[in-house]
Amino acid sequence: MSDTDSFIDEVTEEVRRDRLFALMKRYGWLAVLLVLVLVGGAAWREYAAARDRAAAEALGDAILSALDADDPAARSAALAAVDAPTPGAQAVVAMLAATEAARAGDADTAAQSLESVAANGDLPEIYREIASFKALSRPDTGLSPEDRRIGLEALAVPGKPLRLLAEEQLALIEIEAGAREAAIDRLRRIIEDSEATAGLRQRATQLIVALGGAPEAG
């Protein structure tokens, strides 16, 4: 390489360094800002995760403390006083309170707690459907068999998560109404359904046998 070529390369490299330093002086603050944003974002995520974890632990402790009360009425009252931070947590606490109120014989409070969840449009559908199912399947619901049937049929639509449990309750309504064959047919469909759990199949089979039928159609 000639001295001229070497000199040109040195000048070119110097120009590149000058341009780089100029760019750093002009836009270096952007790099610093980017680093601060990344570090700040990571710190915020850690803080938020720790905050949410602490809130969940506090809610769990409050629920367990409420459930440690001596009798169902006291447990229901203690659960009603729990300050749940999110709609989902509020729904869970309300359904637990409804269970304890029902055990205490306070059917009205139990129904109101379940209705507050079932009618809350801000909740995911699964919470509302669980509350509706619990309200419709309670022995002291106070609803007529026809009203219960209408409500359960809305939950027994294909694709609904509680479909088969609603079908089981519909079979019980048919048994109450004396529609033995209709109940057996419905229970057989539950047994044959691929989504039925082992426990549900067992209950359906026992009901069919109790009704004098055979689990499988002749």
C-alpha cells in the first residue's frame, strides 16, 4: 500500500470518527433516554407484580379468616365485609358468602349475593354463569320448576361451560314432574357425552338405575 493510500485511509477513518462523535453529541440523549425507559419499565413491572402478589395474599388471608368463624351466619357476615380489590375477586367472595348464608338458612341473602354476581355485566361470562347455576340449583331457590327449567336451558346450550351440569339439573326437574322417560333419556345423553366427567357419569348412571332404567338404551 502506498503512502498516499495510507494517508487517505487515515483521513477517512478520522472523518468517520468525527461524524460518530457528532452524532453521539447530537442524539446521545436518545440512547440515555431509551436506557432509562427500559430500566424504569422493568422496575415498574417488578413493583406491579409485587403489589399484585401482596394484594392476592391479603385477600386470601381475609377469606380464610372469615371462613374460620364459628357458624355459617358469622362466616357469611365476615365474607360480606371482605374488601375484594377486583370484580373477579368480588364475585368469588360473594359466591362464598352466598354458600354460607344458605347454610345459615338465610335464603334471601344467599339469593341476593348470587344475583349480584349473575347480573354484573362487568364480570367475565363464566362468573355470571356459575352464579346463575348456583342460584337455579339451590333447593330453597323459591323459583317455580318452570322458571328453573328456563334458566337452566339457557345454561345448557352447546358450548357453554356448565352445559352438562345444567342438563343434570334439568333431569332432576323432569323427575320431580314425573317425566321419568324424559329424565332417563337426558341422563343417557349425559353418559354418552365425551365431555362428561367420571363423577357426572356415575351420578347419571345411579339416577337411571334408581328410576328403574338401564344406563344404555335397549
